[in-house]
Amino acid sequence: MKIFTLHIILSLAWAAIAGNFSILNISVGFVFGLLAIWLVREQLGAGVYFRKSRKIISLMFLFIYELVLSTVKVAILVIKPKLDFEPGIIAYPLAVKSDLEITLLANLITLTPGTLSVDVSDDKKTLYVHAIDATDPAGIIADISSGFERKVIEVFE
Amino acid sequence: MIIELIIAALIVIGAAFSLIGALGVLRFQDVYVRMHAASKAGTLGAGLLLLGVAVASAELGLITRAIAGVLFLILTTPVSAHLLARASVIAGVKTCDETVVNLIDGKYSENGQTLDSEK
Amino acid sequence: MLLAVLSGFILALFAPLLKRFLGYRAGWVLALLPASIFVYFLGQYDQVMSQHAIFEYHPWIPSLGLNLTFYLDGISLLFALLISGIGTFIMIYSGGYLKGHVHLGRFFAFMLMFMASMLGVVLSSNLMAIFLFWELTSVTSFLLIGFDHLRQASRRAALQALVVTGLGGLAMLAGFVILGTSVGNFEMADILSFGNVVKDSELYIPILILILLGAFTKSAQFPFHFWLPNAMEAPTPVSAFLHSATMVKAGIYLMMRTYPILGDTIEWSLLLGIFGGFTLLAGTFIAIRQTDLKQMLAYTTMASLGLLTMLLGAGGEGAIEGAVLYLLAHSLFKGGLFMVAGTIYHEAGTLDITKLGGLGRKMPITFFAALIAALSMGGIIPLVGFIAKESMYHALLHGDPLSTILLVVAIIGNAMMFAIGFAVALKPMMGKLGDMPKQAHEGSIMLWLGPLTLGLCGLAAGIGIAYLGHTIVHSAVSAIGNENAETDLHLWGGINAPLILSLLTMAWGGVIFYFYDKVRAFADRVLNWIGWGPDKGFDQFLALLLWVSQRITDTFQTGHLKTYMRNTFILLALVIWVPMIAYDALPDIDLSTLTKPTFYEAGILLIAVLGLYAVLIAKSRLTSIVSLGILGFAVAILFMLFGAPDLSFTQFMVETLTAVILALVMTRLKLDKNDAKYGMEAVVATIVAIAVGSGFAALLLRVMQTELDMSLSDYFTKYSAAIAHGHNIVNVILVDFRALDTLGEISVVMTTGVVILALIRLKPKNHKHASQKSKSKSKLKESAS
Amino acid sequence: MADQNLISEAMRTTPTLLAEWKILTPMLAPLVLAAVSLMLRQKDRWQFHIAVTAALIAMIGSGFLLFDIIIDGPQSLVMSGWLAPFGIAFTADSLSAIFAFVASLVTLLIILYSPADVDKAATKSGYYTLIMMLLVGVNGSFMTGDIFNLYVWFEVMLISSFGLLILGGKKIQLDGAVKYAFLNLLGTTFFLIATGLLYGVTGTLNFADLFAKVAASEATGTLATLSILFLFAFGIKAAAFPMYFWLPAAYHTPRVAVSAIFAGLLTKVGVYALIRIFTIVFPDGNGAAFELFGVIGGLTIIIGGLGVIAQTELRRMLAYLLMSGVGIMMIGISIHTQLSLMATVQYTVHSMLMMTGLYLLSGVIGRMAGSFEIAKIGGIVMQNHFVAIAYFGLALAAMGLPPFSGLWPKYMMLMAAFEQGYYWLIAAILTGSLLTIIGVGRASIQMIWRGGGVNTPDGQYEARGKRLEGKQLRIMMLPISIIFVLTLWLGISPNTLIRQSDLAAYDLLNVEQYIEATFGKGEHIE
Amino acid sequence: MNTIILRTIAPALTALMIIFSLFVLLRGHNEPGGGFIGGLIAASAMALYGISSGVQAVRRALYFHPVTMGGFGVLMAACSGIPSYINNVPFLSGIWWKVPLGDGEYFDLSTPMIFDIGVWFVVVGAITAIMLTLEEAD
Amino acid sequence: MEFYLTILVGLIFAASTYMMQSRSVIRLVLGVALLGNAVNLLIFTVGRVTRDIPPIIPADFHGTLTGIANPLPQALILTAIVIGFALFAFVLVLTYRAYESLGTDNSDEMRIAEPKKTQASKLTY
Amino acid sequence: MENIYLDYATLIAQILLIIGFILVTIRLIIGPTLSDRILCLDMLVSLGIGFIAIFAIRTQQFAYIDVAIALGLIGFLATVAFARYILWQGQNQMQLDEKKPN
Ligand code: NA
Ligand code: NA
């Protein structure tokens, strides 16, 4: 099932980049998608789900919002004549479990205000995050856990 | 006319973000902080400019392609930032003097192969 | 005549086979060939006499003007008879002398090939054919001298002969080329009829010198003589045949042959007179010093060759007649004496004259053969040597200064040879039985048949000289002089000046023979005092050449990649700048006409330059690599700015993959960090870099100032969509218009894949250094991936 | 579909005959079979047979092509159906066909030798594929009528040679390969630069078109400068003095079969390119360029000759011998007459055969003596006199002595030099020959005649190294014997080759036929 | 590289790159792209896959040895010149076929396209071979 | 603009030349990469540069297209880039292998293929 | 292009991006660590994508957009590869900061 999903996505992706959504073109994409999936067939055991489209969209909007916000924040820091922030690397305790969730979360964190994922511990329990303003680690952790992490869990639940 | 204005706005803002990112890369104190500037401002700047193309071209194929481009960017940028940051930590690239906390320090095994969890 | 020449080569192929079946007796069978050739040429005699010369034409390489044109006149005939006649006995003698030798078959083959080559030299009319056979005699001589190849002395002698005669051969080739090309004819027979054309040519001196160089080296004239005594390392039949009777006479033949076109000039007389005379004196003087029979004979051979050269230098019919007679006599007596020496060695096991003695009783036939040969060598009536001597004295009695000097030289030389000849013939034979390694017995018939016959021939020729004078000698002298000669020869010409001089010579020779040991001691002292000879010089020359070549090779071939690169770039800078200046191709820079870059173009250019700067100043290689990325990036953007999306695209992709591969490889290298240049090296590198960079820029600028013909691109633009169904012209060029380039290019890519695979996978076994490393790496990999 | 008028003005409309494909076979057959052999590279038994087939087809193809050229003059096929100079033309005159024929023959012989020299591992690593690709590059270079296409084939050749050079991965090979790779890379890059600039001046890449465009161009100074740049670039490839460093640094390092194919083919392609460029693109050589050829040629002969004397390692000695020969070929281009070009063609053919033979023999000798150091080699004639005979024969050929093939071209060259009054070239050729005689002669007597290594007691024979097995020796001696016979045949009966080289020289000096063939007789030319 | 994030996201990116590569390959005749560029993109995809999942995974994924693919590409490109032999036109001449797909639609198949696909195979095969070999070299 | 491109080409050539005179073979390899860029840019410049308009014929265009960039040099450069990349990869891997088995990337220490100095061998025959 | 807004917008955007390029390049030259330089390369790619986009708009040559997409998809690979190099270096306990004397 999940493979089929990916397959459809790939077919559509083909059509998207080719800019032609005719049946013919989508079926060409289907063939190529088959090829592409065949290539990565081993790794697909990890599972890909994109069923909860509403939650996905919600996550997307949050993400875009956060991205813009984060960029503005960075911009302010950059433009400020004095560099007076106090960065640091903090440890974020992960609630999400699967690789896909962790990955999604980590990437979202990277693209959002003042934080950047550095690494995930081997037991997948801790995400180390570099924060541009690390004076209040607890606040950052709380923000993430109530923001992105919650939505990610919703999407994948 | 509106379209043109939107395009103009997109590209000027996009370019401005890009410049800010670049400035951040130049100004910030250490590689980790610079990474913030690069990954965020860089992505948004380039993304906005691609959206500008999407609007300007007014052609379905190009719009989908431009959006695909933005997606690709969002997919790849955090990965490279993560990998570079991780490698830098393992390689012992120093954080700047202003750094207040470094919880990852000492969590890597001797050869950098394993990372312990914060308990 | 073609058959006469070729048969030797053909038979040579079968000689080893024949030897396998018949053993040493194959000598008898093989001797049939020279014998029949002798008979054949004898049969041609009448025709030669009546027609002056016989021609035979076989086309070979007509486009090069090279044909096997055989030309049989008196002189060729004389030589052909000597070669085949003596050759007959040598073949027989060889069988006896090398009886039981493992490589006798090979020896026969070489001898036959030599004989064929020698016949080729004297019979050919075509200059190139002469050269060809001439070189073949050098090659076969080389093989024969080195026959006993396990000994260093043999190898050295063989190489010496090859190098010296090779040098002469090359000079002669040049001489022939100049001669043939300048007269527009490569047929000696034709050139001979051109009269004084060559002598009057402004190229006469170079032609003369080059051809004489060939003749002198082959005929062992001082200072090229040293190879000849060393050639005695060869088995005695070789010495007898090649190095006394025939091959060394090739030079004499050449001088005789070219006499009508080159001879009888001041230059000719001086060169031949001086070199010949000096060779004669030096040869006899060194010969006296020797205690080895073969060495004595070798140096007297050299002396005789000097005498012949000297006579040819003197010129005139008389001298030529003397030369022809002496040539005949020498071939007979020296061939015989060599064979005698060989027999002595074969029987007594030594050639040391101080150890030999009393052999005459043990081997009477050999003794007799030796004696008549010595008589001829000493110029004693009634042997042919006597007549030769009379004849030359007669010719030199002109009263002009050169002739007189040559006459004195001739008398001294002949006297010495008289003494040495008898020393060779008598010392081992007479007196008490010497202290010799082997119990001597008379040799087999194969061993004595040759010397005896040759000795008797010498006697017969002396007695029958009147007949010879009207026949073979006459035709030979006529041929050399290119005119009908008067050769009226008599055994006894009455008491005249030559006879008195002859007696004087004998008396003097007798004295020397009497005080032989003292003279030898004296010569020994003198030569020891001089202490140097061309033979030593050869070693010194080779050592010097070796040294020089090693120095030169080391200078250019340092083994350092860095110097190779630097030299290449210095050359490159010269290759650009020198012609650009010389051909006046420098660009003119008119700043006012330059199109200015837009600000963003300028910005990209600036980034490119910054990238370059970063590459250059980077202290570590990795920094260089990353900086290289900037340059690649800037170039890709430039491509884009100027309407090349495909290029830009490719450049970006290639840059990315380059980075990937570089990072992959760098991960495997543990390098010292700092490898920046310092000192003079950096200065030189900078200067060279500036020269190259500015050179290319200037050249490019100059090219840009010409108008570019766009017809190709216009064509592609016109037909790309219309015929080739492609709108991206660049791609259509790649897959259609110029698809062949692409085919080649993907071949490169595919091959690179194979090559890199092989480079990494294929490693020599037990590679310690690498295996240790791989251990630590594989551990790393386990955890890394 | 495009309209017919357009097609007829842009494309060739006459049907292409099967015969015209002949010009492709020397390049295409090895290419296709190399690709096949790569796909089948685990089947190591097949590799040899595929390679033999490829070389054989290439040889037969170029042989038939040569017949066509003798009868009809130069042949041409413009690829992809376009008209010259827009499409890439393969144009072959006698020179191309002769060289391709001999190159294919030499490759075939080396492939036949290979089973004795190449192990399974190397076979699986693509030895035969690389040999075929080398032939592709070489024959492509000989056939092409387009200068950029020539560059591409040069690169094919270059990368294949890299692969062959490092096959085995020994330290010495890697060291040699580093030098070889960088210097040759520079050589081809300079070639590319010169090609680009030439395009910038003339706007074309096709040889036949270049002939007209260069002649018509007013930028004579610029073109003259470019001609010298070409000379430099190809000079590196041909290993002419002073651009030869890479050759003695590398040629002795790979396995013998590889040395042999390098010696037989690689420098010759550089010479070929020089001949081609300086007869059709720069036919009058700007005066100075031809003089320069002479200077370079003379120095190459002499420095090469000195190198022969100096070397103590057999294969390095051969490398210098090879280089010395390049000097003669350069002189031929310098004199630039019918006779001299004839001599160059003939010398090149002679050198291809002779050098290949000598390198292959060095393999046999090296095996017999267990070393390539001349000081350690000895007693060859005692071990096997066929080897000794073959060696002496080829050594005589190298020295330019009869009855082998080296004599004739040298003689022709002397004549040509004299006719044009280049006395110093005569001196250089003769000096070089003397140096060769000394060097090769000295090495020969030591290796073949001496009883053993240099410390062997005088007069004694010490058996050294391994006795070669009968079968292995037969495999190795078969190609050598063929070369020996050919060299001897070309020495005794050089008429065939002389006729061909005469024709080749004629074609080179009378390029109208080449041009006519390229543009097609009766085809529309824009 | 042993990180969850890369390992998780790389297969998807690889698949995307392959798709993009084929897209670039097929439209190269009319827009920027073609066999080289497409091949380079696909090779990049392989590189990413190799870095994230290991060499063996790539080898298993490709099934054929990449060098074999390279050989196949050259063969394909060279053989795309063969139909011209049958048509009596010179080597590598472009020949076009309209392959009916039903619905009155046609797919334009041509020898230049086959040639370009050959190029794609060579570039992918050879560069992947190089990178994989380097990656697993010891 | 051509003038400035020419200057850039010259500078890249100079930088490449400088790099290629290094001892470190890795730097030589980088010099090769620079050289490739220089050559590509040289050919590009030699084809005369035109701003902006790529040699792509618009879809429904008929007639003669003018003012486009010269396509031929682009095609040549594409070929050269790919070849250059292949050769670059080769020399890089070669350097790595040479380093691996010779233990250095310093070319001064890489000289086992050629004798240190030709042994002044004694004159023997 | 007839639109004055777009003219100005592209002009301004190009100026901004060029300045950005130069700033990043300066950081690349300064370093000090390899990570910084690699980060700069990564940033350059992002800027490049934007530059291409503006160029496409200005010239109305949208064909260029594919180059930008490709850069977005593949450009990060170089960073990945270099990051791996740094990682390897770190794991081998080697000095990264080249300013330190070695
Ligand atoms: Na990025
Ligand atoms: Na490149």
C-alpha cells in the first residue's frame, strides 16, 4: 500500500516537472516511478504514509509560517550592529519514535527560528539542537514539543 | 500590473533575504551560528525567487517546476546543514566564546562513532 | 652473376643442416660453391677481355634507382676470383680447423653469407647496392669476430669492428648519396664514364672525404686500424679470409673503383699518400713488437693495406700495376700464412712465437707452405711478391718529391715485412722444439691443402707473370685507370734500379731479421713510451660517450615530475610568445572600443578572480579544493549569462560530482597540512605562470580581433529544428550534427570507468603498506556506513 | 517531415553504399567489440577471441580501404548524412589507410602475444577492452577529417593508454603513470587550446575546409603562432625533443605487451597528426615551422641516440631508441618533399613494426634472464638461438643496417636532405645512426653473447632465469617471428611499401584529392 | 553516513533525482538537458544513495555492474548508427519513427534519441562505477 | 566584455600553471581542474560571446533565428567538459593510488620509475 | 521587458545577490575552518539558484529554471560529501584548524 502511494506520488511528480498532466504523461511517469522505486526497494521497509492530508497541510502552513518568522529573526540578528546573542547546543528529548518522524521533525527544526538540528543520539531519544539564543533551553524545548512535534505526531499517528 | 508588482516584490524580498543570509555567513561568530543564516535565509531567499519565476512565467509547466524546485530546496537544505553541523561537532570545531551551553560536548565516543543520549 | 651472389646467401640457410648430417666434412661440400663460382668467373674472362665489361641488370627497387646492376670488368673479375678462389680453400680449412665445434654449422653459414656479400660489393655497379653489400660484410664480419662470444675480448673486438666500419659505412653512404644525387646517376659504370665531372664539382672534397672515410675504416688505415688486430679474436679461417685476403681489401677495391672519378688530384694523392704511408710504417713497426703470430700477421696486413693505399695515392699506371700485383700477391701469401698460423695453433696450442720452435720437422707440408708464402711476402724471386715489389719501385722512381718520399717509405716498410714474414715462417718451424701446450703433428689435409695451394699459386703467378701481365693484370689495371693499360710484365727485367732497391730492401730486412729480438725490444720500448693508441682511444671514447650521454640524459630526465612540468611550461611560454613576437601577432588593445561588462557580469568576474586567489593562497589542499568550487561556480554562471544553459547545467553538475569525488579521495589521504612553495621555486613558478597566462590571454585577444566565420553555426541553426527535429541546437549538434564526437567522448567516459576500476582493484599481492592501512580503514567503514 | 528542398540543400541525397562504410570499420569494429567485451568481462576466456576478431576486422577493413584508395583516390564519409564541413567527415587518403592497416596489424600481433603476458586478473580488469579502445583511438585519429574529432580520438587513445599503463598497480607503474598522465594530459590540452583558437580564426574544424580558410585568412601571424602551438602539442605526443620527458619515464613500467603497443602506436599518432596538420592546414608551414621541425628532429635523433647509450635497462634503452626514430620522422616533415614524406611514412611503418618487435622480445629476454637490467642479462644465444636471431635481426633493423627494413627510409631521407641542401640534417641522421649502432650494438653483445650477468667469469656460460616453457615460448615467439619476417621482407623487397608511401606522400603534397573526397564529388557544397 | 536523517531521506531524494534525470534526458533535444546532464544527475543520485546506504545497496539496486551499463551505453550509441546502414544513409544519420500509442497520439522515437539514451547509460554507468569503487576502496 | 573574459582566461591559465609546478600531486590535480576551466572558457570566448539568448529555437518558431549565442563552441565545450571530467577523475584516483602505494603525494619523493642517477656503469663489453 | 517595476526589481535583486556572492566569497577566503568554507559553498548554491531565477525572469528565458531546480536537488550533494570528509577527519582525530601550526 505504502509503496503504491509513493508510486502514485512519483508519477505525479513526473507530470509536475514535465508540466503536462495528460494521461500519457502520467503513465510515462508511472513507468519511471516504477524504475525509481525499484532502485530503492530495500529502503522502503521503513514505511511511508501520507494519508492524513489535512494534518499534513496544517503542518505545512505551520512550517511556512515558522520559516518566514525564523528568517526574519535571523535577519534582525544579522542586521543588528552588535552581535550580542548567546548561542549553545541543547538536548531535546524526543517523543517521536520512528525514523521518518524524527527526520521530519529534525528538518523542520532546522528550518525554523533560532534552531538547527545537529544530531540524534544512537538510542533515538535525544535530538541535539543548536540554538542561536540558548539562554532558555527549557523554553525552546517547550516550543518545539508543543508546536512541530505535536503536529508531526498527529500526522503519523 | 498587480502580477508585475507581486513578481517585483517576490524577487526583491527574496534577494534581500539572500543577501541577509550572506551577510550572516560573513558576520556571525562561528560556523554553527553561520549555519542558521545560511539554511534559513538561503532557503527562503531562493524559494521566493523561484516562486517569482513561477508567477512570472504564467505557464503551468513552469509553475509546477518552480514549485518542485522550492520543494527540493526545502528537502535538501536541512539535511546538508545537519550533516555539516554534526561533522563539525565531531571534528571538534570550536563554538564561539559567547556560547552559553554545549550539551553535546563529551557525548560522542572517542572516535566519534556513537552518540549518547542526554539523560 | 646474380646467382653467384645470391647462392651464397641461400646456401648459408642450409649450411647448419648440412653440417648436422655431414659433420665437419660439410666443409668439402660447401667448398664446391665457391669453387664453382671461381670456375664461372674464370669462364667469363674472355668475354671481359673482349667487351671490356659485362653487365647484368636485375630490377630491384626501381623507384629508388636501386637495381642489382652487376658489372664485371677487370678489377671486379680479379676480386671475384680471389674471393671465390681463396674462399674455396677457406671453406675446406674451416671444416678442419673447427672440427668438432658445436657451432660449426653457424660458422659455415656466416662465412658463406660473408662471401656472398663480398662478391656483391665487387660485382655491383649500383652505388646503393655497393653500400648494401658493404654493410653486409660489416655485419657478417661482426658475427664472425664475435663467434667466440663468451669471451669479452671477442665481444669487444666485434663491437669495435662494427662501430668503426659502421662509421665508415655511414660516411660512405653520405658520400654515395651526394655523389649519385649530384651527378644524377647511381650507376658506378655510368659515373665512370663522366670523366672529370666529379672532380670539377664543388662537392668533390666532401665526396672524396666521405668515400675515403668508408674505404679507410674498412681497410684499416691509421687511425682506424685498431679494429683489425683485435679482429684476430675470430677463429683463424676468418682472419685468413676476411681480415687479410678479402674484406679489408674492400676499401682498396673502393679506392681502385673510384680512382677514375676521384683519383689523381692533389687532395687524393696527399690523403692517400700520407695515410697509406703512415699506416705502412706504423703497421710494420707495431708488428715487430708482437710475439703472437696472428698479431704479427694482422699488423703486417695493416701495413700492406697502407702500402696499397699509398700506391693508389701515388697514382699513374705503374703504381696501379704495382698495387694490383701486390694485392694479388698479398692475398695469396697472407691468406696462406694465416692458415699456417691457424694450423700451428690447432696443433701446438699456442701462437706465442717465443714458445714455438722446431715444428718444421713435425709438420713439413705446413712448413713448406709457410716458407713459400714468406718468400713471396719477402719479395723474393721467383714469387709474385717479388714482381709486385719491383713494379712498385719502378713506379715510384719518378724523382718528384712525393714519389721519392713514398719510395723511401715503401722500402722501409717492405724491409720490415721481409723480416717479419720470415720470422713468422721460420721461427716456429726451425730450431729446438719449443715449450708448447700440445704435441704437434701434421694437420689433416683440410688444414694444409689451403696454404699449400695458395703458396704454390704465388709461385705459379710469379713464374707465369708474363701471361698474367697480358691477361688478368692487364684488364684490372685498365679497368682501374679507365683506359687501356700497357702491362708488359717479366719475371726478370734485368739489373735495373728497382732490382737494386729490391736487394737493398732484402739486405735491410735480413739485418732486422738477424737482430729481430733487439728490434722487437726497441719497438716495445718506444710503443710503451708512447703508451697510447687508438685502441685505448676507442675505450676512452666510449667511456667519454657513456659519461656524456649519462650526463645529458640525467640533465633532461631528472625523474622529478616538478621539473618536467616546469620545463614544459617554460617551453609553452616560449612557444606562445616567441612566434607571436616574431610573426608580429601581438594584439592591439584599444580600450575605447571595449564593451563594458554589466555590473553583475563584473561581479561574477570578481568572484571568479577571488576564487582563483583563494585557490592559490590556500595553505591546505582541502581549502584549495573548496575554493576551486567558487571558480567553477562563477564559470557556470558566466556560461549562463552568455546564453549557454546546457554548459551552465553541465558545469554545475560536474562541479558537484568533482567535489564528491575529491572528497571521497581526500578521505583516503593522510597528508601533511602545509605544502606551500617557498623561496626561489615560488618565484620561478610565478614568473612562468605569468608568462603562460599572459601569453594565452594575448593570443586569445589577437584571435578575437579577427572576424569569425559563422557559417557552421548558421547552418546548424538553420537546419536544427527543420531537419533534425530538435530545438536545442547544442543538443542537436551533440547527438546528430557532430554525434561522432559524442561517440568518442562516451568512449572516453566508459574507458575511464574501466581504468579507474582497474586502478583501484588491481593491486600487486603482498602489499604490506596498503594492507595495514586497509585494516584500519575497513574498521572505519563499518561504523561509518 | 522537413521539406525535400531543405533536405537536399543541407544533406547528402545520394544513397550511401556499403563500400563507403569500410572507412568506419577500423574504428567502429573495435569500439563495438570493446563495448561487448566490457559487458562480458567476467568471461575472461572470451576476451582474447573478441579482441582478435576486432583487430582482424580493423585490419581487413583498412586493407580493403587501402585498395579502394589506390584505385579511386582518397575516400570520405560524412557522418550523420550532413554535408562537409558541417558534419564530421572521415576522410582517408593513402597515409591514413596504411597507418591504420599497420596499426591494426601490430595490435593483432600484440593481442596474439598477450596470453603469455597477461594474467586472469588483468584480463578481468579489462586488458583486452583497453587494447581495443586504444586501437579505436588510434584508427579514429587516422581516419578523421575533422580537427576537433581528432582531439576526441586522441583522448580515447590517451585514457586507454593510462589504463594499460597502470594495469597491475605496481609501485613503479604508478610512479611512471603519474608522470605520463600529467605530461600527456598537458599535451592534449594544448592541442585542444590550439584547436579552439584555430576555430576562432577560421570558423571551421574540417581539415579540407581549413585548407581553404587558412589560405584565405589574413591573420597570417596569428595562424603561424598557432601552427607552432600545434607543433608543440603534437611534439609532446610524438615524444620529440625537448618534449619527450614522459616517454622514458613510463614506457618501461607496464607489462611488456603494453610497452610494445605503446611503442608501436602512440608516438606514431603524434607524428601522423603533425604530418596531417602540416600538409593540409599549414601546408607551407610558415617557413619557420619547417625549419623548427628540422632542429627538433635533429636534436631528437641525437639526444635519443645518447639516451640509448646511457641506459642500463633494456626497456628504457628501447624507449630512447623509439624517440631517436621520431627525430627521423620529424626531419621528413621538415624537408617536406615527396621523397622526404615518403621516407617519413616508410620509416614510421618500419618503426611501428620494429619497435613492437623489440619490446615484445624484451619480454622474452627479460623472462629468460629474470631481469631487464642489461648488466644482469646474458647468455641468450646459449639458451635459445631463435630468440638471439630475432633480436639481432631487429637490432640490425633498428641500426638501419641491411638486410632489414630500417635502411631504406634512412637512405631516402638522406637523399631528400641532400636534394634540399640540408647538410646538417644529413650529419644529424648519420650521427644518430652511429650512436644507435654503438648503443644497441653494445647492449646486444652483452645480452645475447655474454655468458651471463656482468660478473660472469670471462669465457663461461651461466644459465640464468627460468627456462621458458615450450608453449609459452611459442605464443611469445609467433608474433615476434611474424614481425621479424615482415621486417626482413620490407628490407629485401621494399617495393610494395615504397609504392604505398610514394602514393601517401603524393596525396599529402596534393591535397586537392583529399579535399574533393571530403566535400564529395558532385554533391552540393554551400 | 550513519545518521537517521540522511538514511531516511536519501532514498526519496534518490528516487526524485532519477525521475528528474530521465526528465532532463528526454527533453534535452528541445530544451537544456540531454544524455550527459541527465546522466550526471542520475550519477549524483547513485552517489547520494551510496553515501547514505552503502555501496552494496547501490550494487544490489542496480543489479548490473555499472561498468557493464557503461559498455551497454556505448554499444547502444554505436548501434544507433546501424539503422542508417539499412536506410542507405551514412553512419549515425538521424532516423525518426512515429510509434503509435493509441488515442491518435504518437511517440517520436528516433536514432538520435537512442543515441542520447546510450550517452545517459555511459555517463551513469561509468561515473557510478568510479564512485562506488572509490567508496569501497581499501 | 570579451576583453575581460580574456583576462580571466589568462588568469586561470596562470593560476593553473602555478599550481602545476607544485610538488604536491594533489595540487597538480587541482591545476588540471583549473586548466579545464580555462580551456572551456577560452573556447567559449573564442566563439564570440552573445548576452542572454541561448541557442534554443522557440517551439513554434519558423524562419531564421538571429542574435543567439554561438552553439558550436558550446557543443565542443560540452564534449571537452565531460572528457575533462573523466580525465580529472583518473588523475585524481591515480594520485590516490600513487599515494597509497608510494606513501606520499610529494612528486619529489616519487621517483622509483627512473634511476636516481644513471649509474656511471663501467665500460664492459 | 516593458515593465518598469520588474526592471528595477531585477536590477535591485541582482545587485543584492552580487553583494551576497561577494560577502560569502570573502568568508570563504577567511575561513577559518573547513566547515566554514563548506558552508559558504552551500550558501553560494542557494544564492546561485536565486540568481538563475532572477536571470530567467529578466531575460524571459525560462529554460534556465531547470538549472536552478537541478541545483536545488543536487547542489547539496557537494556539502554532503565534504561534510563526510570533515567527519572522517574528526573521527581520525586530526587537526582541523589549519591556522594552528602543524
Ligand atoms: Na542548499
Ligand atoms: Na572541468
